[in-house]
Amino acid sequence: MASKQDSNSQEEPSRTNEKRWDASDLISETQFFTFLSPSLLSALDQWQRWLRDERRSSPATLGTYFYDLKAFFQFLTSHLDDEIISLKALESLTAQDFRAWLAHRAQEERARASTARALSVLRSLFRFLERFELAKNPVIFTIRTPKMPKNLPRFLSPEDVQDLLDTTGDISDDAWITKRDLALLTLLYGAGLRLSEALNLNCKDITTGETLKVLGKGNKERLVPMLPVIKERIQSYLDNSPFPQSDDTPLFLGARGKRFHPRMAQGQLQKLRVLLNLPESTTPHVLRHTFATHLLSADGDLRTIQELLGHASLSSTQRYAHADTKRLLAVHKKAHPRG
């Protein structure tokens, strides 16, 4: 936050969440795929349109897919010693080639979850190419997904959350910036929103009702309760914002009056984390984990928490049950006379 107000706001990225992606955005950026043949570029364009129009994939999902693809194709140019990658080259890839790519990612110390996602993206592409008779390579479907470590969600204690909220005024001299940060953090913790979901909200999304309609992953809508404290802090922030507001104005604004960028929001929380000496894992997403864990600790129902988080599968939500069980066992061991 510049003068302490959005410390990085002077370099605020020009590409904000306000941008609405067109189907050709990624493919049209020729510098993105200069090493692909025209036929492969055309196939990728078709796949991108199919993902957007048929699968209803969100812009964020498309961006992730093509980020993974770019890294894969760049690897192939070096691995195959070929400046241009074609559909024919993809058909000729062997199991050894795919394993070399996995080994390359391991050498780069990519997270297993990231590699598993990238492999899933490749399978999706090859499935599309085969379905529309553009190329065929069954080998990709024989490659095993890297085993995933069972990491339990990290979360903060109620005291840490309170300290976080109480300290927002210590990282900015501007009252409206402080109120914005407080409103955003309260929303993330109080409603369990993803950071992207919160920053994609517009003013018209905040109503006088007791629920908030959220557009989540896969463009799926869900309703989450709006606690009075959330509404109060959002209203206080809006009342103090120096920028004009209309229905289509982004709810959370940066120092220049544009939609608040995720990196800026993460930077603000990092300042608070350092100030309070909280774990490095204290990110905006950890507030969502904390929301779920605290609800479960207060005897919340797993199915209800699943709906509030917008999880497609109950198994995603059950991780919080394991995290809470671990906490309870630790408390029991510490407090029990035979511990």
C-alpha cells in the first residue's frame, strides 16, 4: 500500500481481473507458441474453444492449461532437438519421452501436485486430438500419475486470525486501504472464499440479503452466508473509498482505482504475517482452510461445509476432518494425565 499504501501499487500489473478473455487470447499471442507448427496451433485453438464453449472452463483454468502446455512444448524442443513441434511429433512420442519430461520436472523441483495437473492437461489435449481425428498417441494414457503426498490443510488458530484482523491498520497510513484489507480478510475467513472469488466480485454482488452469490471453479455458482460483521466491514470500506462506485465497479480496488490484483492482496497479507511472526504458510488460501477447520471444530456438518466451500467432491472436504482429528489428538496427548 503506497506511502505504506499498497507498497507495490506503483508497479501494479496492467493485466487485472477486469479483463475478460477471448477464446483466441492465448493462441493469438505468437510469442507464446513460436515453436509450434501451424497445424498444431490450429488444433490448440480448436481445443481452447472447445474447453471454453463446451466444457465451460473458466479463464483461470485456460490460463493454467496453456501455462503447463507451454512448459511441455518448450521441453520437447530441447528434448527432440527440433525447433518446431508438430502434430506428427506428438504422435511419435514414446513412453520414454514422457518419462523424460516427468524427470525434467522433478529436476526443476516442481511440486508433485503441479506435475499431476500438467499430466492431466496433456491427457485432456491428446484425448481431444484423438476424438476429432487430429492426432493419436495412446502412450500418454499409460503414464502413471506421480503419487501425491497426503498433506493436511494448514490453518490458523482463532487467536492468530484475530491478531491478523486487528493489525491491518499497522501496514497502511490510509484509512480506506486499512478498511479494504480488513473487509477482504474478513470475507475470506468469514465466508471461506477463494481469493480469486473475492477479487472477482463487483459492487452489485453485495446486496442487503443474508447470502452472497459466488462464482467458483468451473463457473459454478454457490450461495454463502454473509455474516453481519462481513457486511459491516465491506460497507465501511465502501463508504471510505475515494473512488466512485457503480454496479459494475470492482468491489475491491487497488490504489489506482482498478480491480485489486491478487499479487497485491498476497503482498498485504505477507506484511501482516511478518509483522505478527506467523508461519510462512499464512496465505489468503489458508484463511479458507481456517474457515473450514473452525467450522468443523464447532461441530459443523461435512456436507454443509462442502457446499459452503464449493467442493465438487466430499473427499476434498474430508481432509479438514483429518486435520481436526490431528489437532484433537495433540490436545489429548498434552492434557491427558497418561499422555
